[in-house]
Amino acid sequence: MMEWVARHDRELTHANSVPWDSFARARVAIDPNLQLELPGMGVAPIVITARAHISRDPLTFYFADTNVIGDDEAGLVIASLFQRGDRMKLSLAWSHCWSKAAKGEVATIGIEEDAADTSSLEDLFQQAKGAAPRVRKNRISTKSDRNMPTLDDVPPQAVRRLKTVQQLDEKTVALSEGQAPFRSEGRRRGLLRETTSNKIPGVGNGPAPAASPLAYSPKQKEDLALDVLQLAINGEAAKLRDYRHLRGVGADARDKLMRYFEIKAFYGSVPDDVTLTANEADQALKQNGKFFLAVIGGLEQGYETVVKIFPDPFRTLAIKEDSSVRLSGVTRRKAPLEIRFPDLQGK
């Protein structure tokens, strides 16, 4: 637990209301009949059944059984020891740390040791600034892809179409702090832009209405999102590999530097909230500074394409209480790394 706090939220280091050495020496009691007695207002005390509880003097953790120790109820009880901070984050951290401890893993850093997030993000920024090679070609089309309407099949009308990677010739790469934005321009510089007057929505004059028919499949959108991420971070240089076909990995891609990328793709503007599955949340906690959340918006024609990258999303975004893990602040917070591809079709 101390290691997790040191890596992910240094402000919580001194928010613990008990010393860390006392925390480590706390007694643990298992009581299948664990009950709490609450004083009544002029009546007999009220007795309730509990699954987890803490007493402070001496510091003792009580659990109804061993299976409770790593669940959310125990995590929230542990979080009550902290005088400030996000209790849902602390609860998730406790569950993750107990799972690691049960497997025999031990802490590898102390409170005063810095995490490697900064250098990891700096490396990714430098990689994204590199000359972007063409993304992978010759993807084998599936039967569903072949049945989708193409540009030749659809008459000139308001139709929602995906961009192509070839339309993303220019990009701007920016860190939230410490680096000036870097702009990479493609081969279109100096060319006269096509005027947008009298064009049909969805064909070249801004985004098509949301009710317009789709000219792409969900798989084509996911494939484009991975291509855009690869183009954004110069992923060919790090051999970004597609893991989407593997279940239980908790990430969509991984590169040769063992950095994991989870992609959340949107046809238009990016939302402020995104949701992680249990596997994705577990991978984010396990990988520390090696896990990156990539939120990609503007995949359809008519939108600016934006890639917002958040290392260690449990630290860089806010957690919202839900049955799954919701992360908030994608639009309201400055992304540690952001890449933009301007919409050139309508210029």
C-alpha cells in the first residue's frame, strides 16, 4: 500500500492518520460473527452485522472472513484511515495491493523514491515527434468489411464516413508541461485548399448529422483508431502490437518497451468520462507508469482528430463511483500528452 501511494499519489503519503510503520504492524482478527454495537439515543444499543471494521488503539483490522480482506468493503474501511483523498481510489488500491501480497509480491520502492512516470511520458513525447512512417498495410478484410458500403456505392448525400490515415498529414504534439508544442506538417503545405461552399454535409462540409447512415462498421472504426494511435506516437518505431483479439489482457496494444495502451475511440468530440472494464482497471494498476489510456476523438470526416494520452489514468484522471471504473476529466483536464490532426478536407 505504501508503495502504491508513493508511485501514484504522493500527496496521500502524509494523509494517513496513522504512521506507516504502525500500519504495517497492525493486528488482524477474523471473526465470522463480527458485529458492531451502536449506542442508542436513550434506548438499548443497536447491534449490526459487519464485514470489516477498524479499531485504532491498538490499531486492529477486523474481518468477517479472509475473503473479505481484499474486497471493496475492506478497502473503504482502510481508506477511512486517510484524512483526505479519493476514497474510491484508495479502496481500489487496497484491493490491488492485497491481491499482490497474497501472491507473495513485495514492495520495491520506498516513500521517498520517485515514480518513473515523467521519464516514461517524456520518452513517448519524443517518439511521437519522430517522422511517422506509413501505418500497416494489407489488412485482411473480413466478410463484414466487404459487405459494408464503399465510397463508390454511396450516392452524394449526407453520410457518416470515417477519415483515412492519408488525410492525417499534419499533427501537433504537446505535453501538458515542460515542453513546447511540436508541429509536424505533411506534404500538403502550400497547396490551395478546396473551398467548402455548396458542399453536401458528410461529403466535405463539416460532420454529417448524427442521424445520417453510417458508411463504416464498428470494426473499421476500431481499426482506424489503432492506426491513428500508431501515427500519433510514431508507433512503428516502437513496434506497437495489436492485442485486441486477446481476451483478458486489459489493453488494446503493447509496444516493444512493454508499454500498454488502452484505446477509447469516438467518432466525434471526446467525452469527459470514459469507462474501464475490470481487466483494464487491473492492468492499469499493475503496470504503474507503463499503462497509457489513449482517448481518440474525431474519427469521422468533418471533425478535428484528437488523441489524448493519460499515463497512469488512476492518477491523472478522477475516479467516479460506479459498478465499473469510470474516469472523469478527459476534456476538463489537460492531457499529459495530446496529439491533434487538423481536419484538412474542408479547407
